[in-house]
Amino acid sequence: MAKHLILVSTFFSLLWVNSTLQAQTKQTNAQKLIIRFDAALKTDQVAALLRDENIETYEALVPSLNLYLVTFKRPTSSKTFLKTFAGQSGIVKYAQPDHPVKLRQSPNDPELKSQWSINGISSRGDIEATKAWELGTGGKDTAGNEIVVAVVDGGTDISHKDLQKNIWVNKGEIPDNGIDDDKNGYIDDINGWNAIDDKGTLPTDKHDSGYMHGTHVAGIIGAEGNNNLQVSGINWNTKIMPVAGSSGETSVVARAYGYVLAQKKLWLESHGKKGANIVATNSSFGVDNADCSSPDYSVWNDLYTEMGNVGIVSVVATSNSDVDVDSVGDVPSACESPYIISVTNTDSNDDKYAEGAGYGAKHVHLGAPGTDILSTVPDNKTRKLTGTSMATPHVTGAVALLHSVGSKRFTEMTQQNPAQAAKQIKEILLKSVDPISGLKDITVTGGRLNVFKASQEISKY
Ligand SMILES: [Ca+2]
Ligand SMILES: [Ca+2]
Ligand SMILES: [Ca+2]
């Protein structure tokens, strides 16, 4: 026993010197070790070993194993400890740092088990959101700015119980008083804009298919996660700005994007005091067989590029028919603006949806899950829908999530050079796809969205 005590006290002296040096060179919090002493040592013998001026406290974690938690007064290292005792049997079996244990970021939403594309259970073609959630779950960027996604669609049920907390609110506007209180050029735009009727009051017709569509899309991007209710979006928290504008003529779409553009410009100009920090638009609509490069469709590319210049990525759905949009044309999924990401539909076999999904080696960038996707629909319900319309918000949701996990350097770029930041997000998303055979040679990347890989990349940017 005496031999043990001498060894231990020598060890602690060495440790003290070593850790003082360490503390000078590198700040560490490793002041705790979990130590398993040899089974032959009795409680009082262990107590004697641990009676040392460099030990602040100790606790028998599992007495039957002689397993102790030892807290040192100064940072220490298990390596030094083991080195000192190497070859000295009968004292310490092992020592290891008291690693922080993180709660697995799996949300408690009861219907998550049916959300095959994000629940990490076992489906092929999952975008690995559960792993991305270890890095962040959405909401704000590293500078604390609220992240906003504009859902340009047929309206969104803003009172849906699994969406309502994540609906964007214009804090400077008083609703329904007929006055443009925040002087942004739009009267009563409390949650977004109704570009179909050109007013602040959003559509509420539960029986309108566009309204259901927009509610479903919004839920994929940002149904509230971990609230013990229904489903989870790719972002547990983010702000959804509904902009009704997916039906009618091109002028309606232009009016919708015009609102988005105005709010983002205002946000940048006012340094976050007014407007909205819109990072992406989701557009699950379009014009089949239209040539975006013809003069008949000039306005489309123009709008996407204008939005891109202020840091907005536009994620768009390609055709729901099995067509090569490079040859037949499609607006907007075959438009040329560098700020567009065109998306096709994949299924739980990690293949392109067999019953119809557009493609194009030049224009369709990637695939994302769009088959049997469970999300929110009006009347506080959920249901499964299929289409490129469901694939697209997976990518839009990923753009928003990437803003929440981006490095400090990336966040700075979003404000100093928003156009560059938008291009960077697109590049990272496209670079981090998982290649799948069904998309090889018929899409730009040949792959399907992987939000985890992209999140990792941008967190280190
Ligand atoms: Ca206003
Ligand atoms: Ca008002
Ligand atoms: Ca939920």
C-alpha cells in the first residue's frame, strides 16, 4: 500500500506541473476523470489514494466496480495519468475523461415515424436530417438573425397548430387597419402577401387545392419540431412567410417575388430593423413546355437574379412528367439564373419517382424525396402527398437549415456579400449530394440531397 501511495503522490505532483503547462498553452475543461481502480483495492485504500491536495472532490460512481469520478483542481489529462501508471499493476485499471454526453437530437413529434425522408429510421433515400440536427435545428443564424423562407404558393394555413409558431410576423405592421404602418409599401402585410388579390389578407379557403398545397409545402420546410405534435419540418424552427402567388398569370408571380425582393432589400438596408431576412423562396409551380430563354419569358430569370443579388436562393420544382426539360423546356426549372436550384422527385427506394418526374442534365440540379411525403394540411391535419412539389421544399428547408449552422465567416458573408453567400449555399448543397443511379447523367449532380453533409460543410466554411 505504501508503494501505491508514493506512486500516486508522485503522479499528482507530475500532473500538477504538466497541467500547469497545459493550462498555459491550451485552455481545457478536462478537470474530471473517470477512474476505475483495481478490484483488489478496498474503499479506504482508494480514499487514501485520493487524499491529495490536487484533488478537489471525488465520488464513487459505481462502488461495485471501484469506479470513481475524480475532480482535479486544475485541468488534467487521462493520458498523463495512464502513462504514469503504465506497468504498475494493482492500482488503476483505466482512466478516461468525463466526456460531455449530448442528447440525441431526435424530435418527439409522434408522426415522425411516418416521415421516411427525414426520420433516420432505415429508409433508403433519407436526407439525413436527424444527423444534421446534431449541428442545429434552424431558426437563427450565428449572428442571431431570424431566418425567413418565402413559400410562394397557393396560401398557407397560418393557424395550423403545427405551423403557427413558425409563421413570420411583420412586427412593424398593425393588421387590418388599412394603413401601411411600417411604410414598406404594403398595407396590412402582417404575415406575408396575397399577390393573387394584391392585399395583406392571405387566402383561407380550406377547399382550395392551392391552399392545401401551400400548407403541405410549408410543413416540409418548417412544421414545428419537437413540440410533441404531429410532424417535424426540416427546420424545427424557422420563419415561414406565405406569399400567395402560384396561380393566375405571370404578373401574379412577379408581384409575389416583388414582395419578397422588397422585404429582403429593406432588411439589408435597415440592418435588420425592418423587412425580413428571406434566404430562400420555394416555388412548387411552373409552366410546362415553356422556353425560359425566349423573349416571352424574360421576366423570370430577371426576378431570380434580382433576388439572388440580395442573397435569396430560389428553389424550384421541375415537371411532374417524365420529360427532359433541357429539350422540352420548363419555366422556371429550366431557367438559367445562377440562383435557381431545380429539383426532381425521388422515392424511398432512392430512385427517381417512376410515375413521372422531370429531368435534365443541364438544368435539373438534384433530386430530393417527393414521394409519399407526410406533412401539414389545413384543418390541423396531416397527410401524404407526392410530386416534385414535395421534393422542392426539402431543398428549400435545407437552405434555411444551412443558414442556421453556417460558420461565423459564412454569416458575415450573408450580410457583406449576399449574392456570393447565395451562390455558396447552392454550391455546397450540390457538392454534398449522395450519388444515385436513377439520376446519373440526367441531372446536373446525379445525386439526391443530403442535408447533413451540406450542414457539416457550411459549419466549417
Ligand atoms: Ca406594410
Ligand atoms: Ca396595417
Ligand atoms: Ca410538430
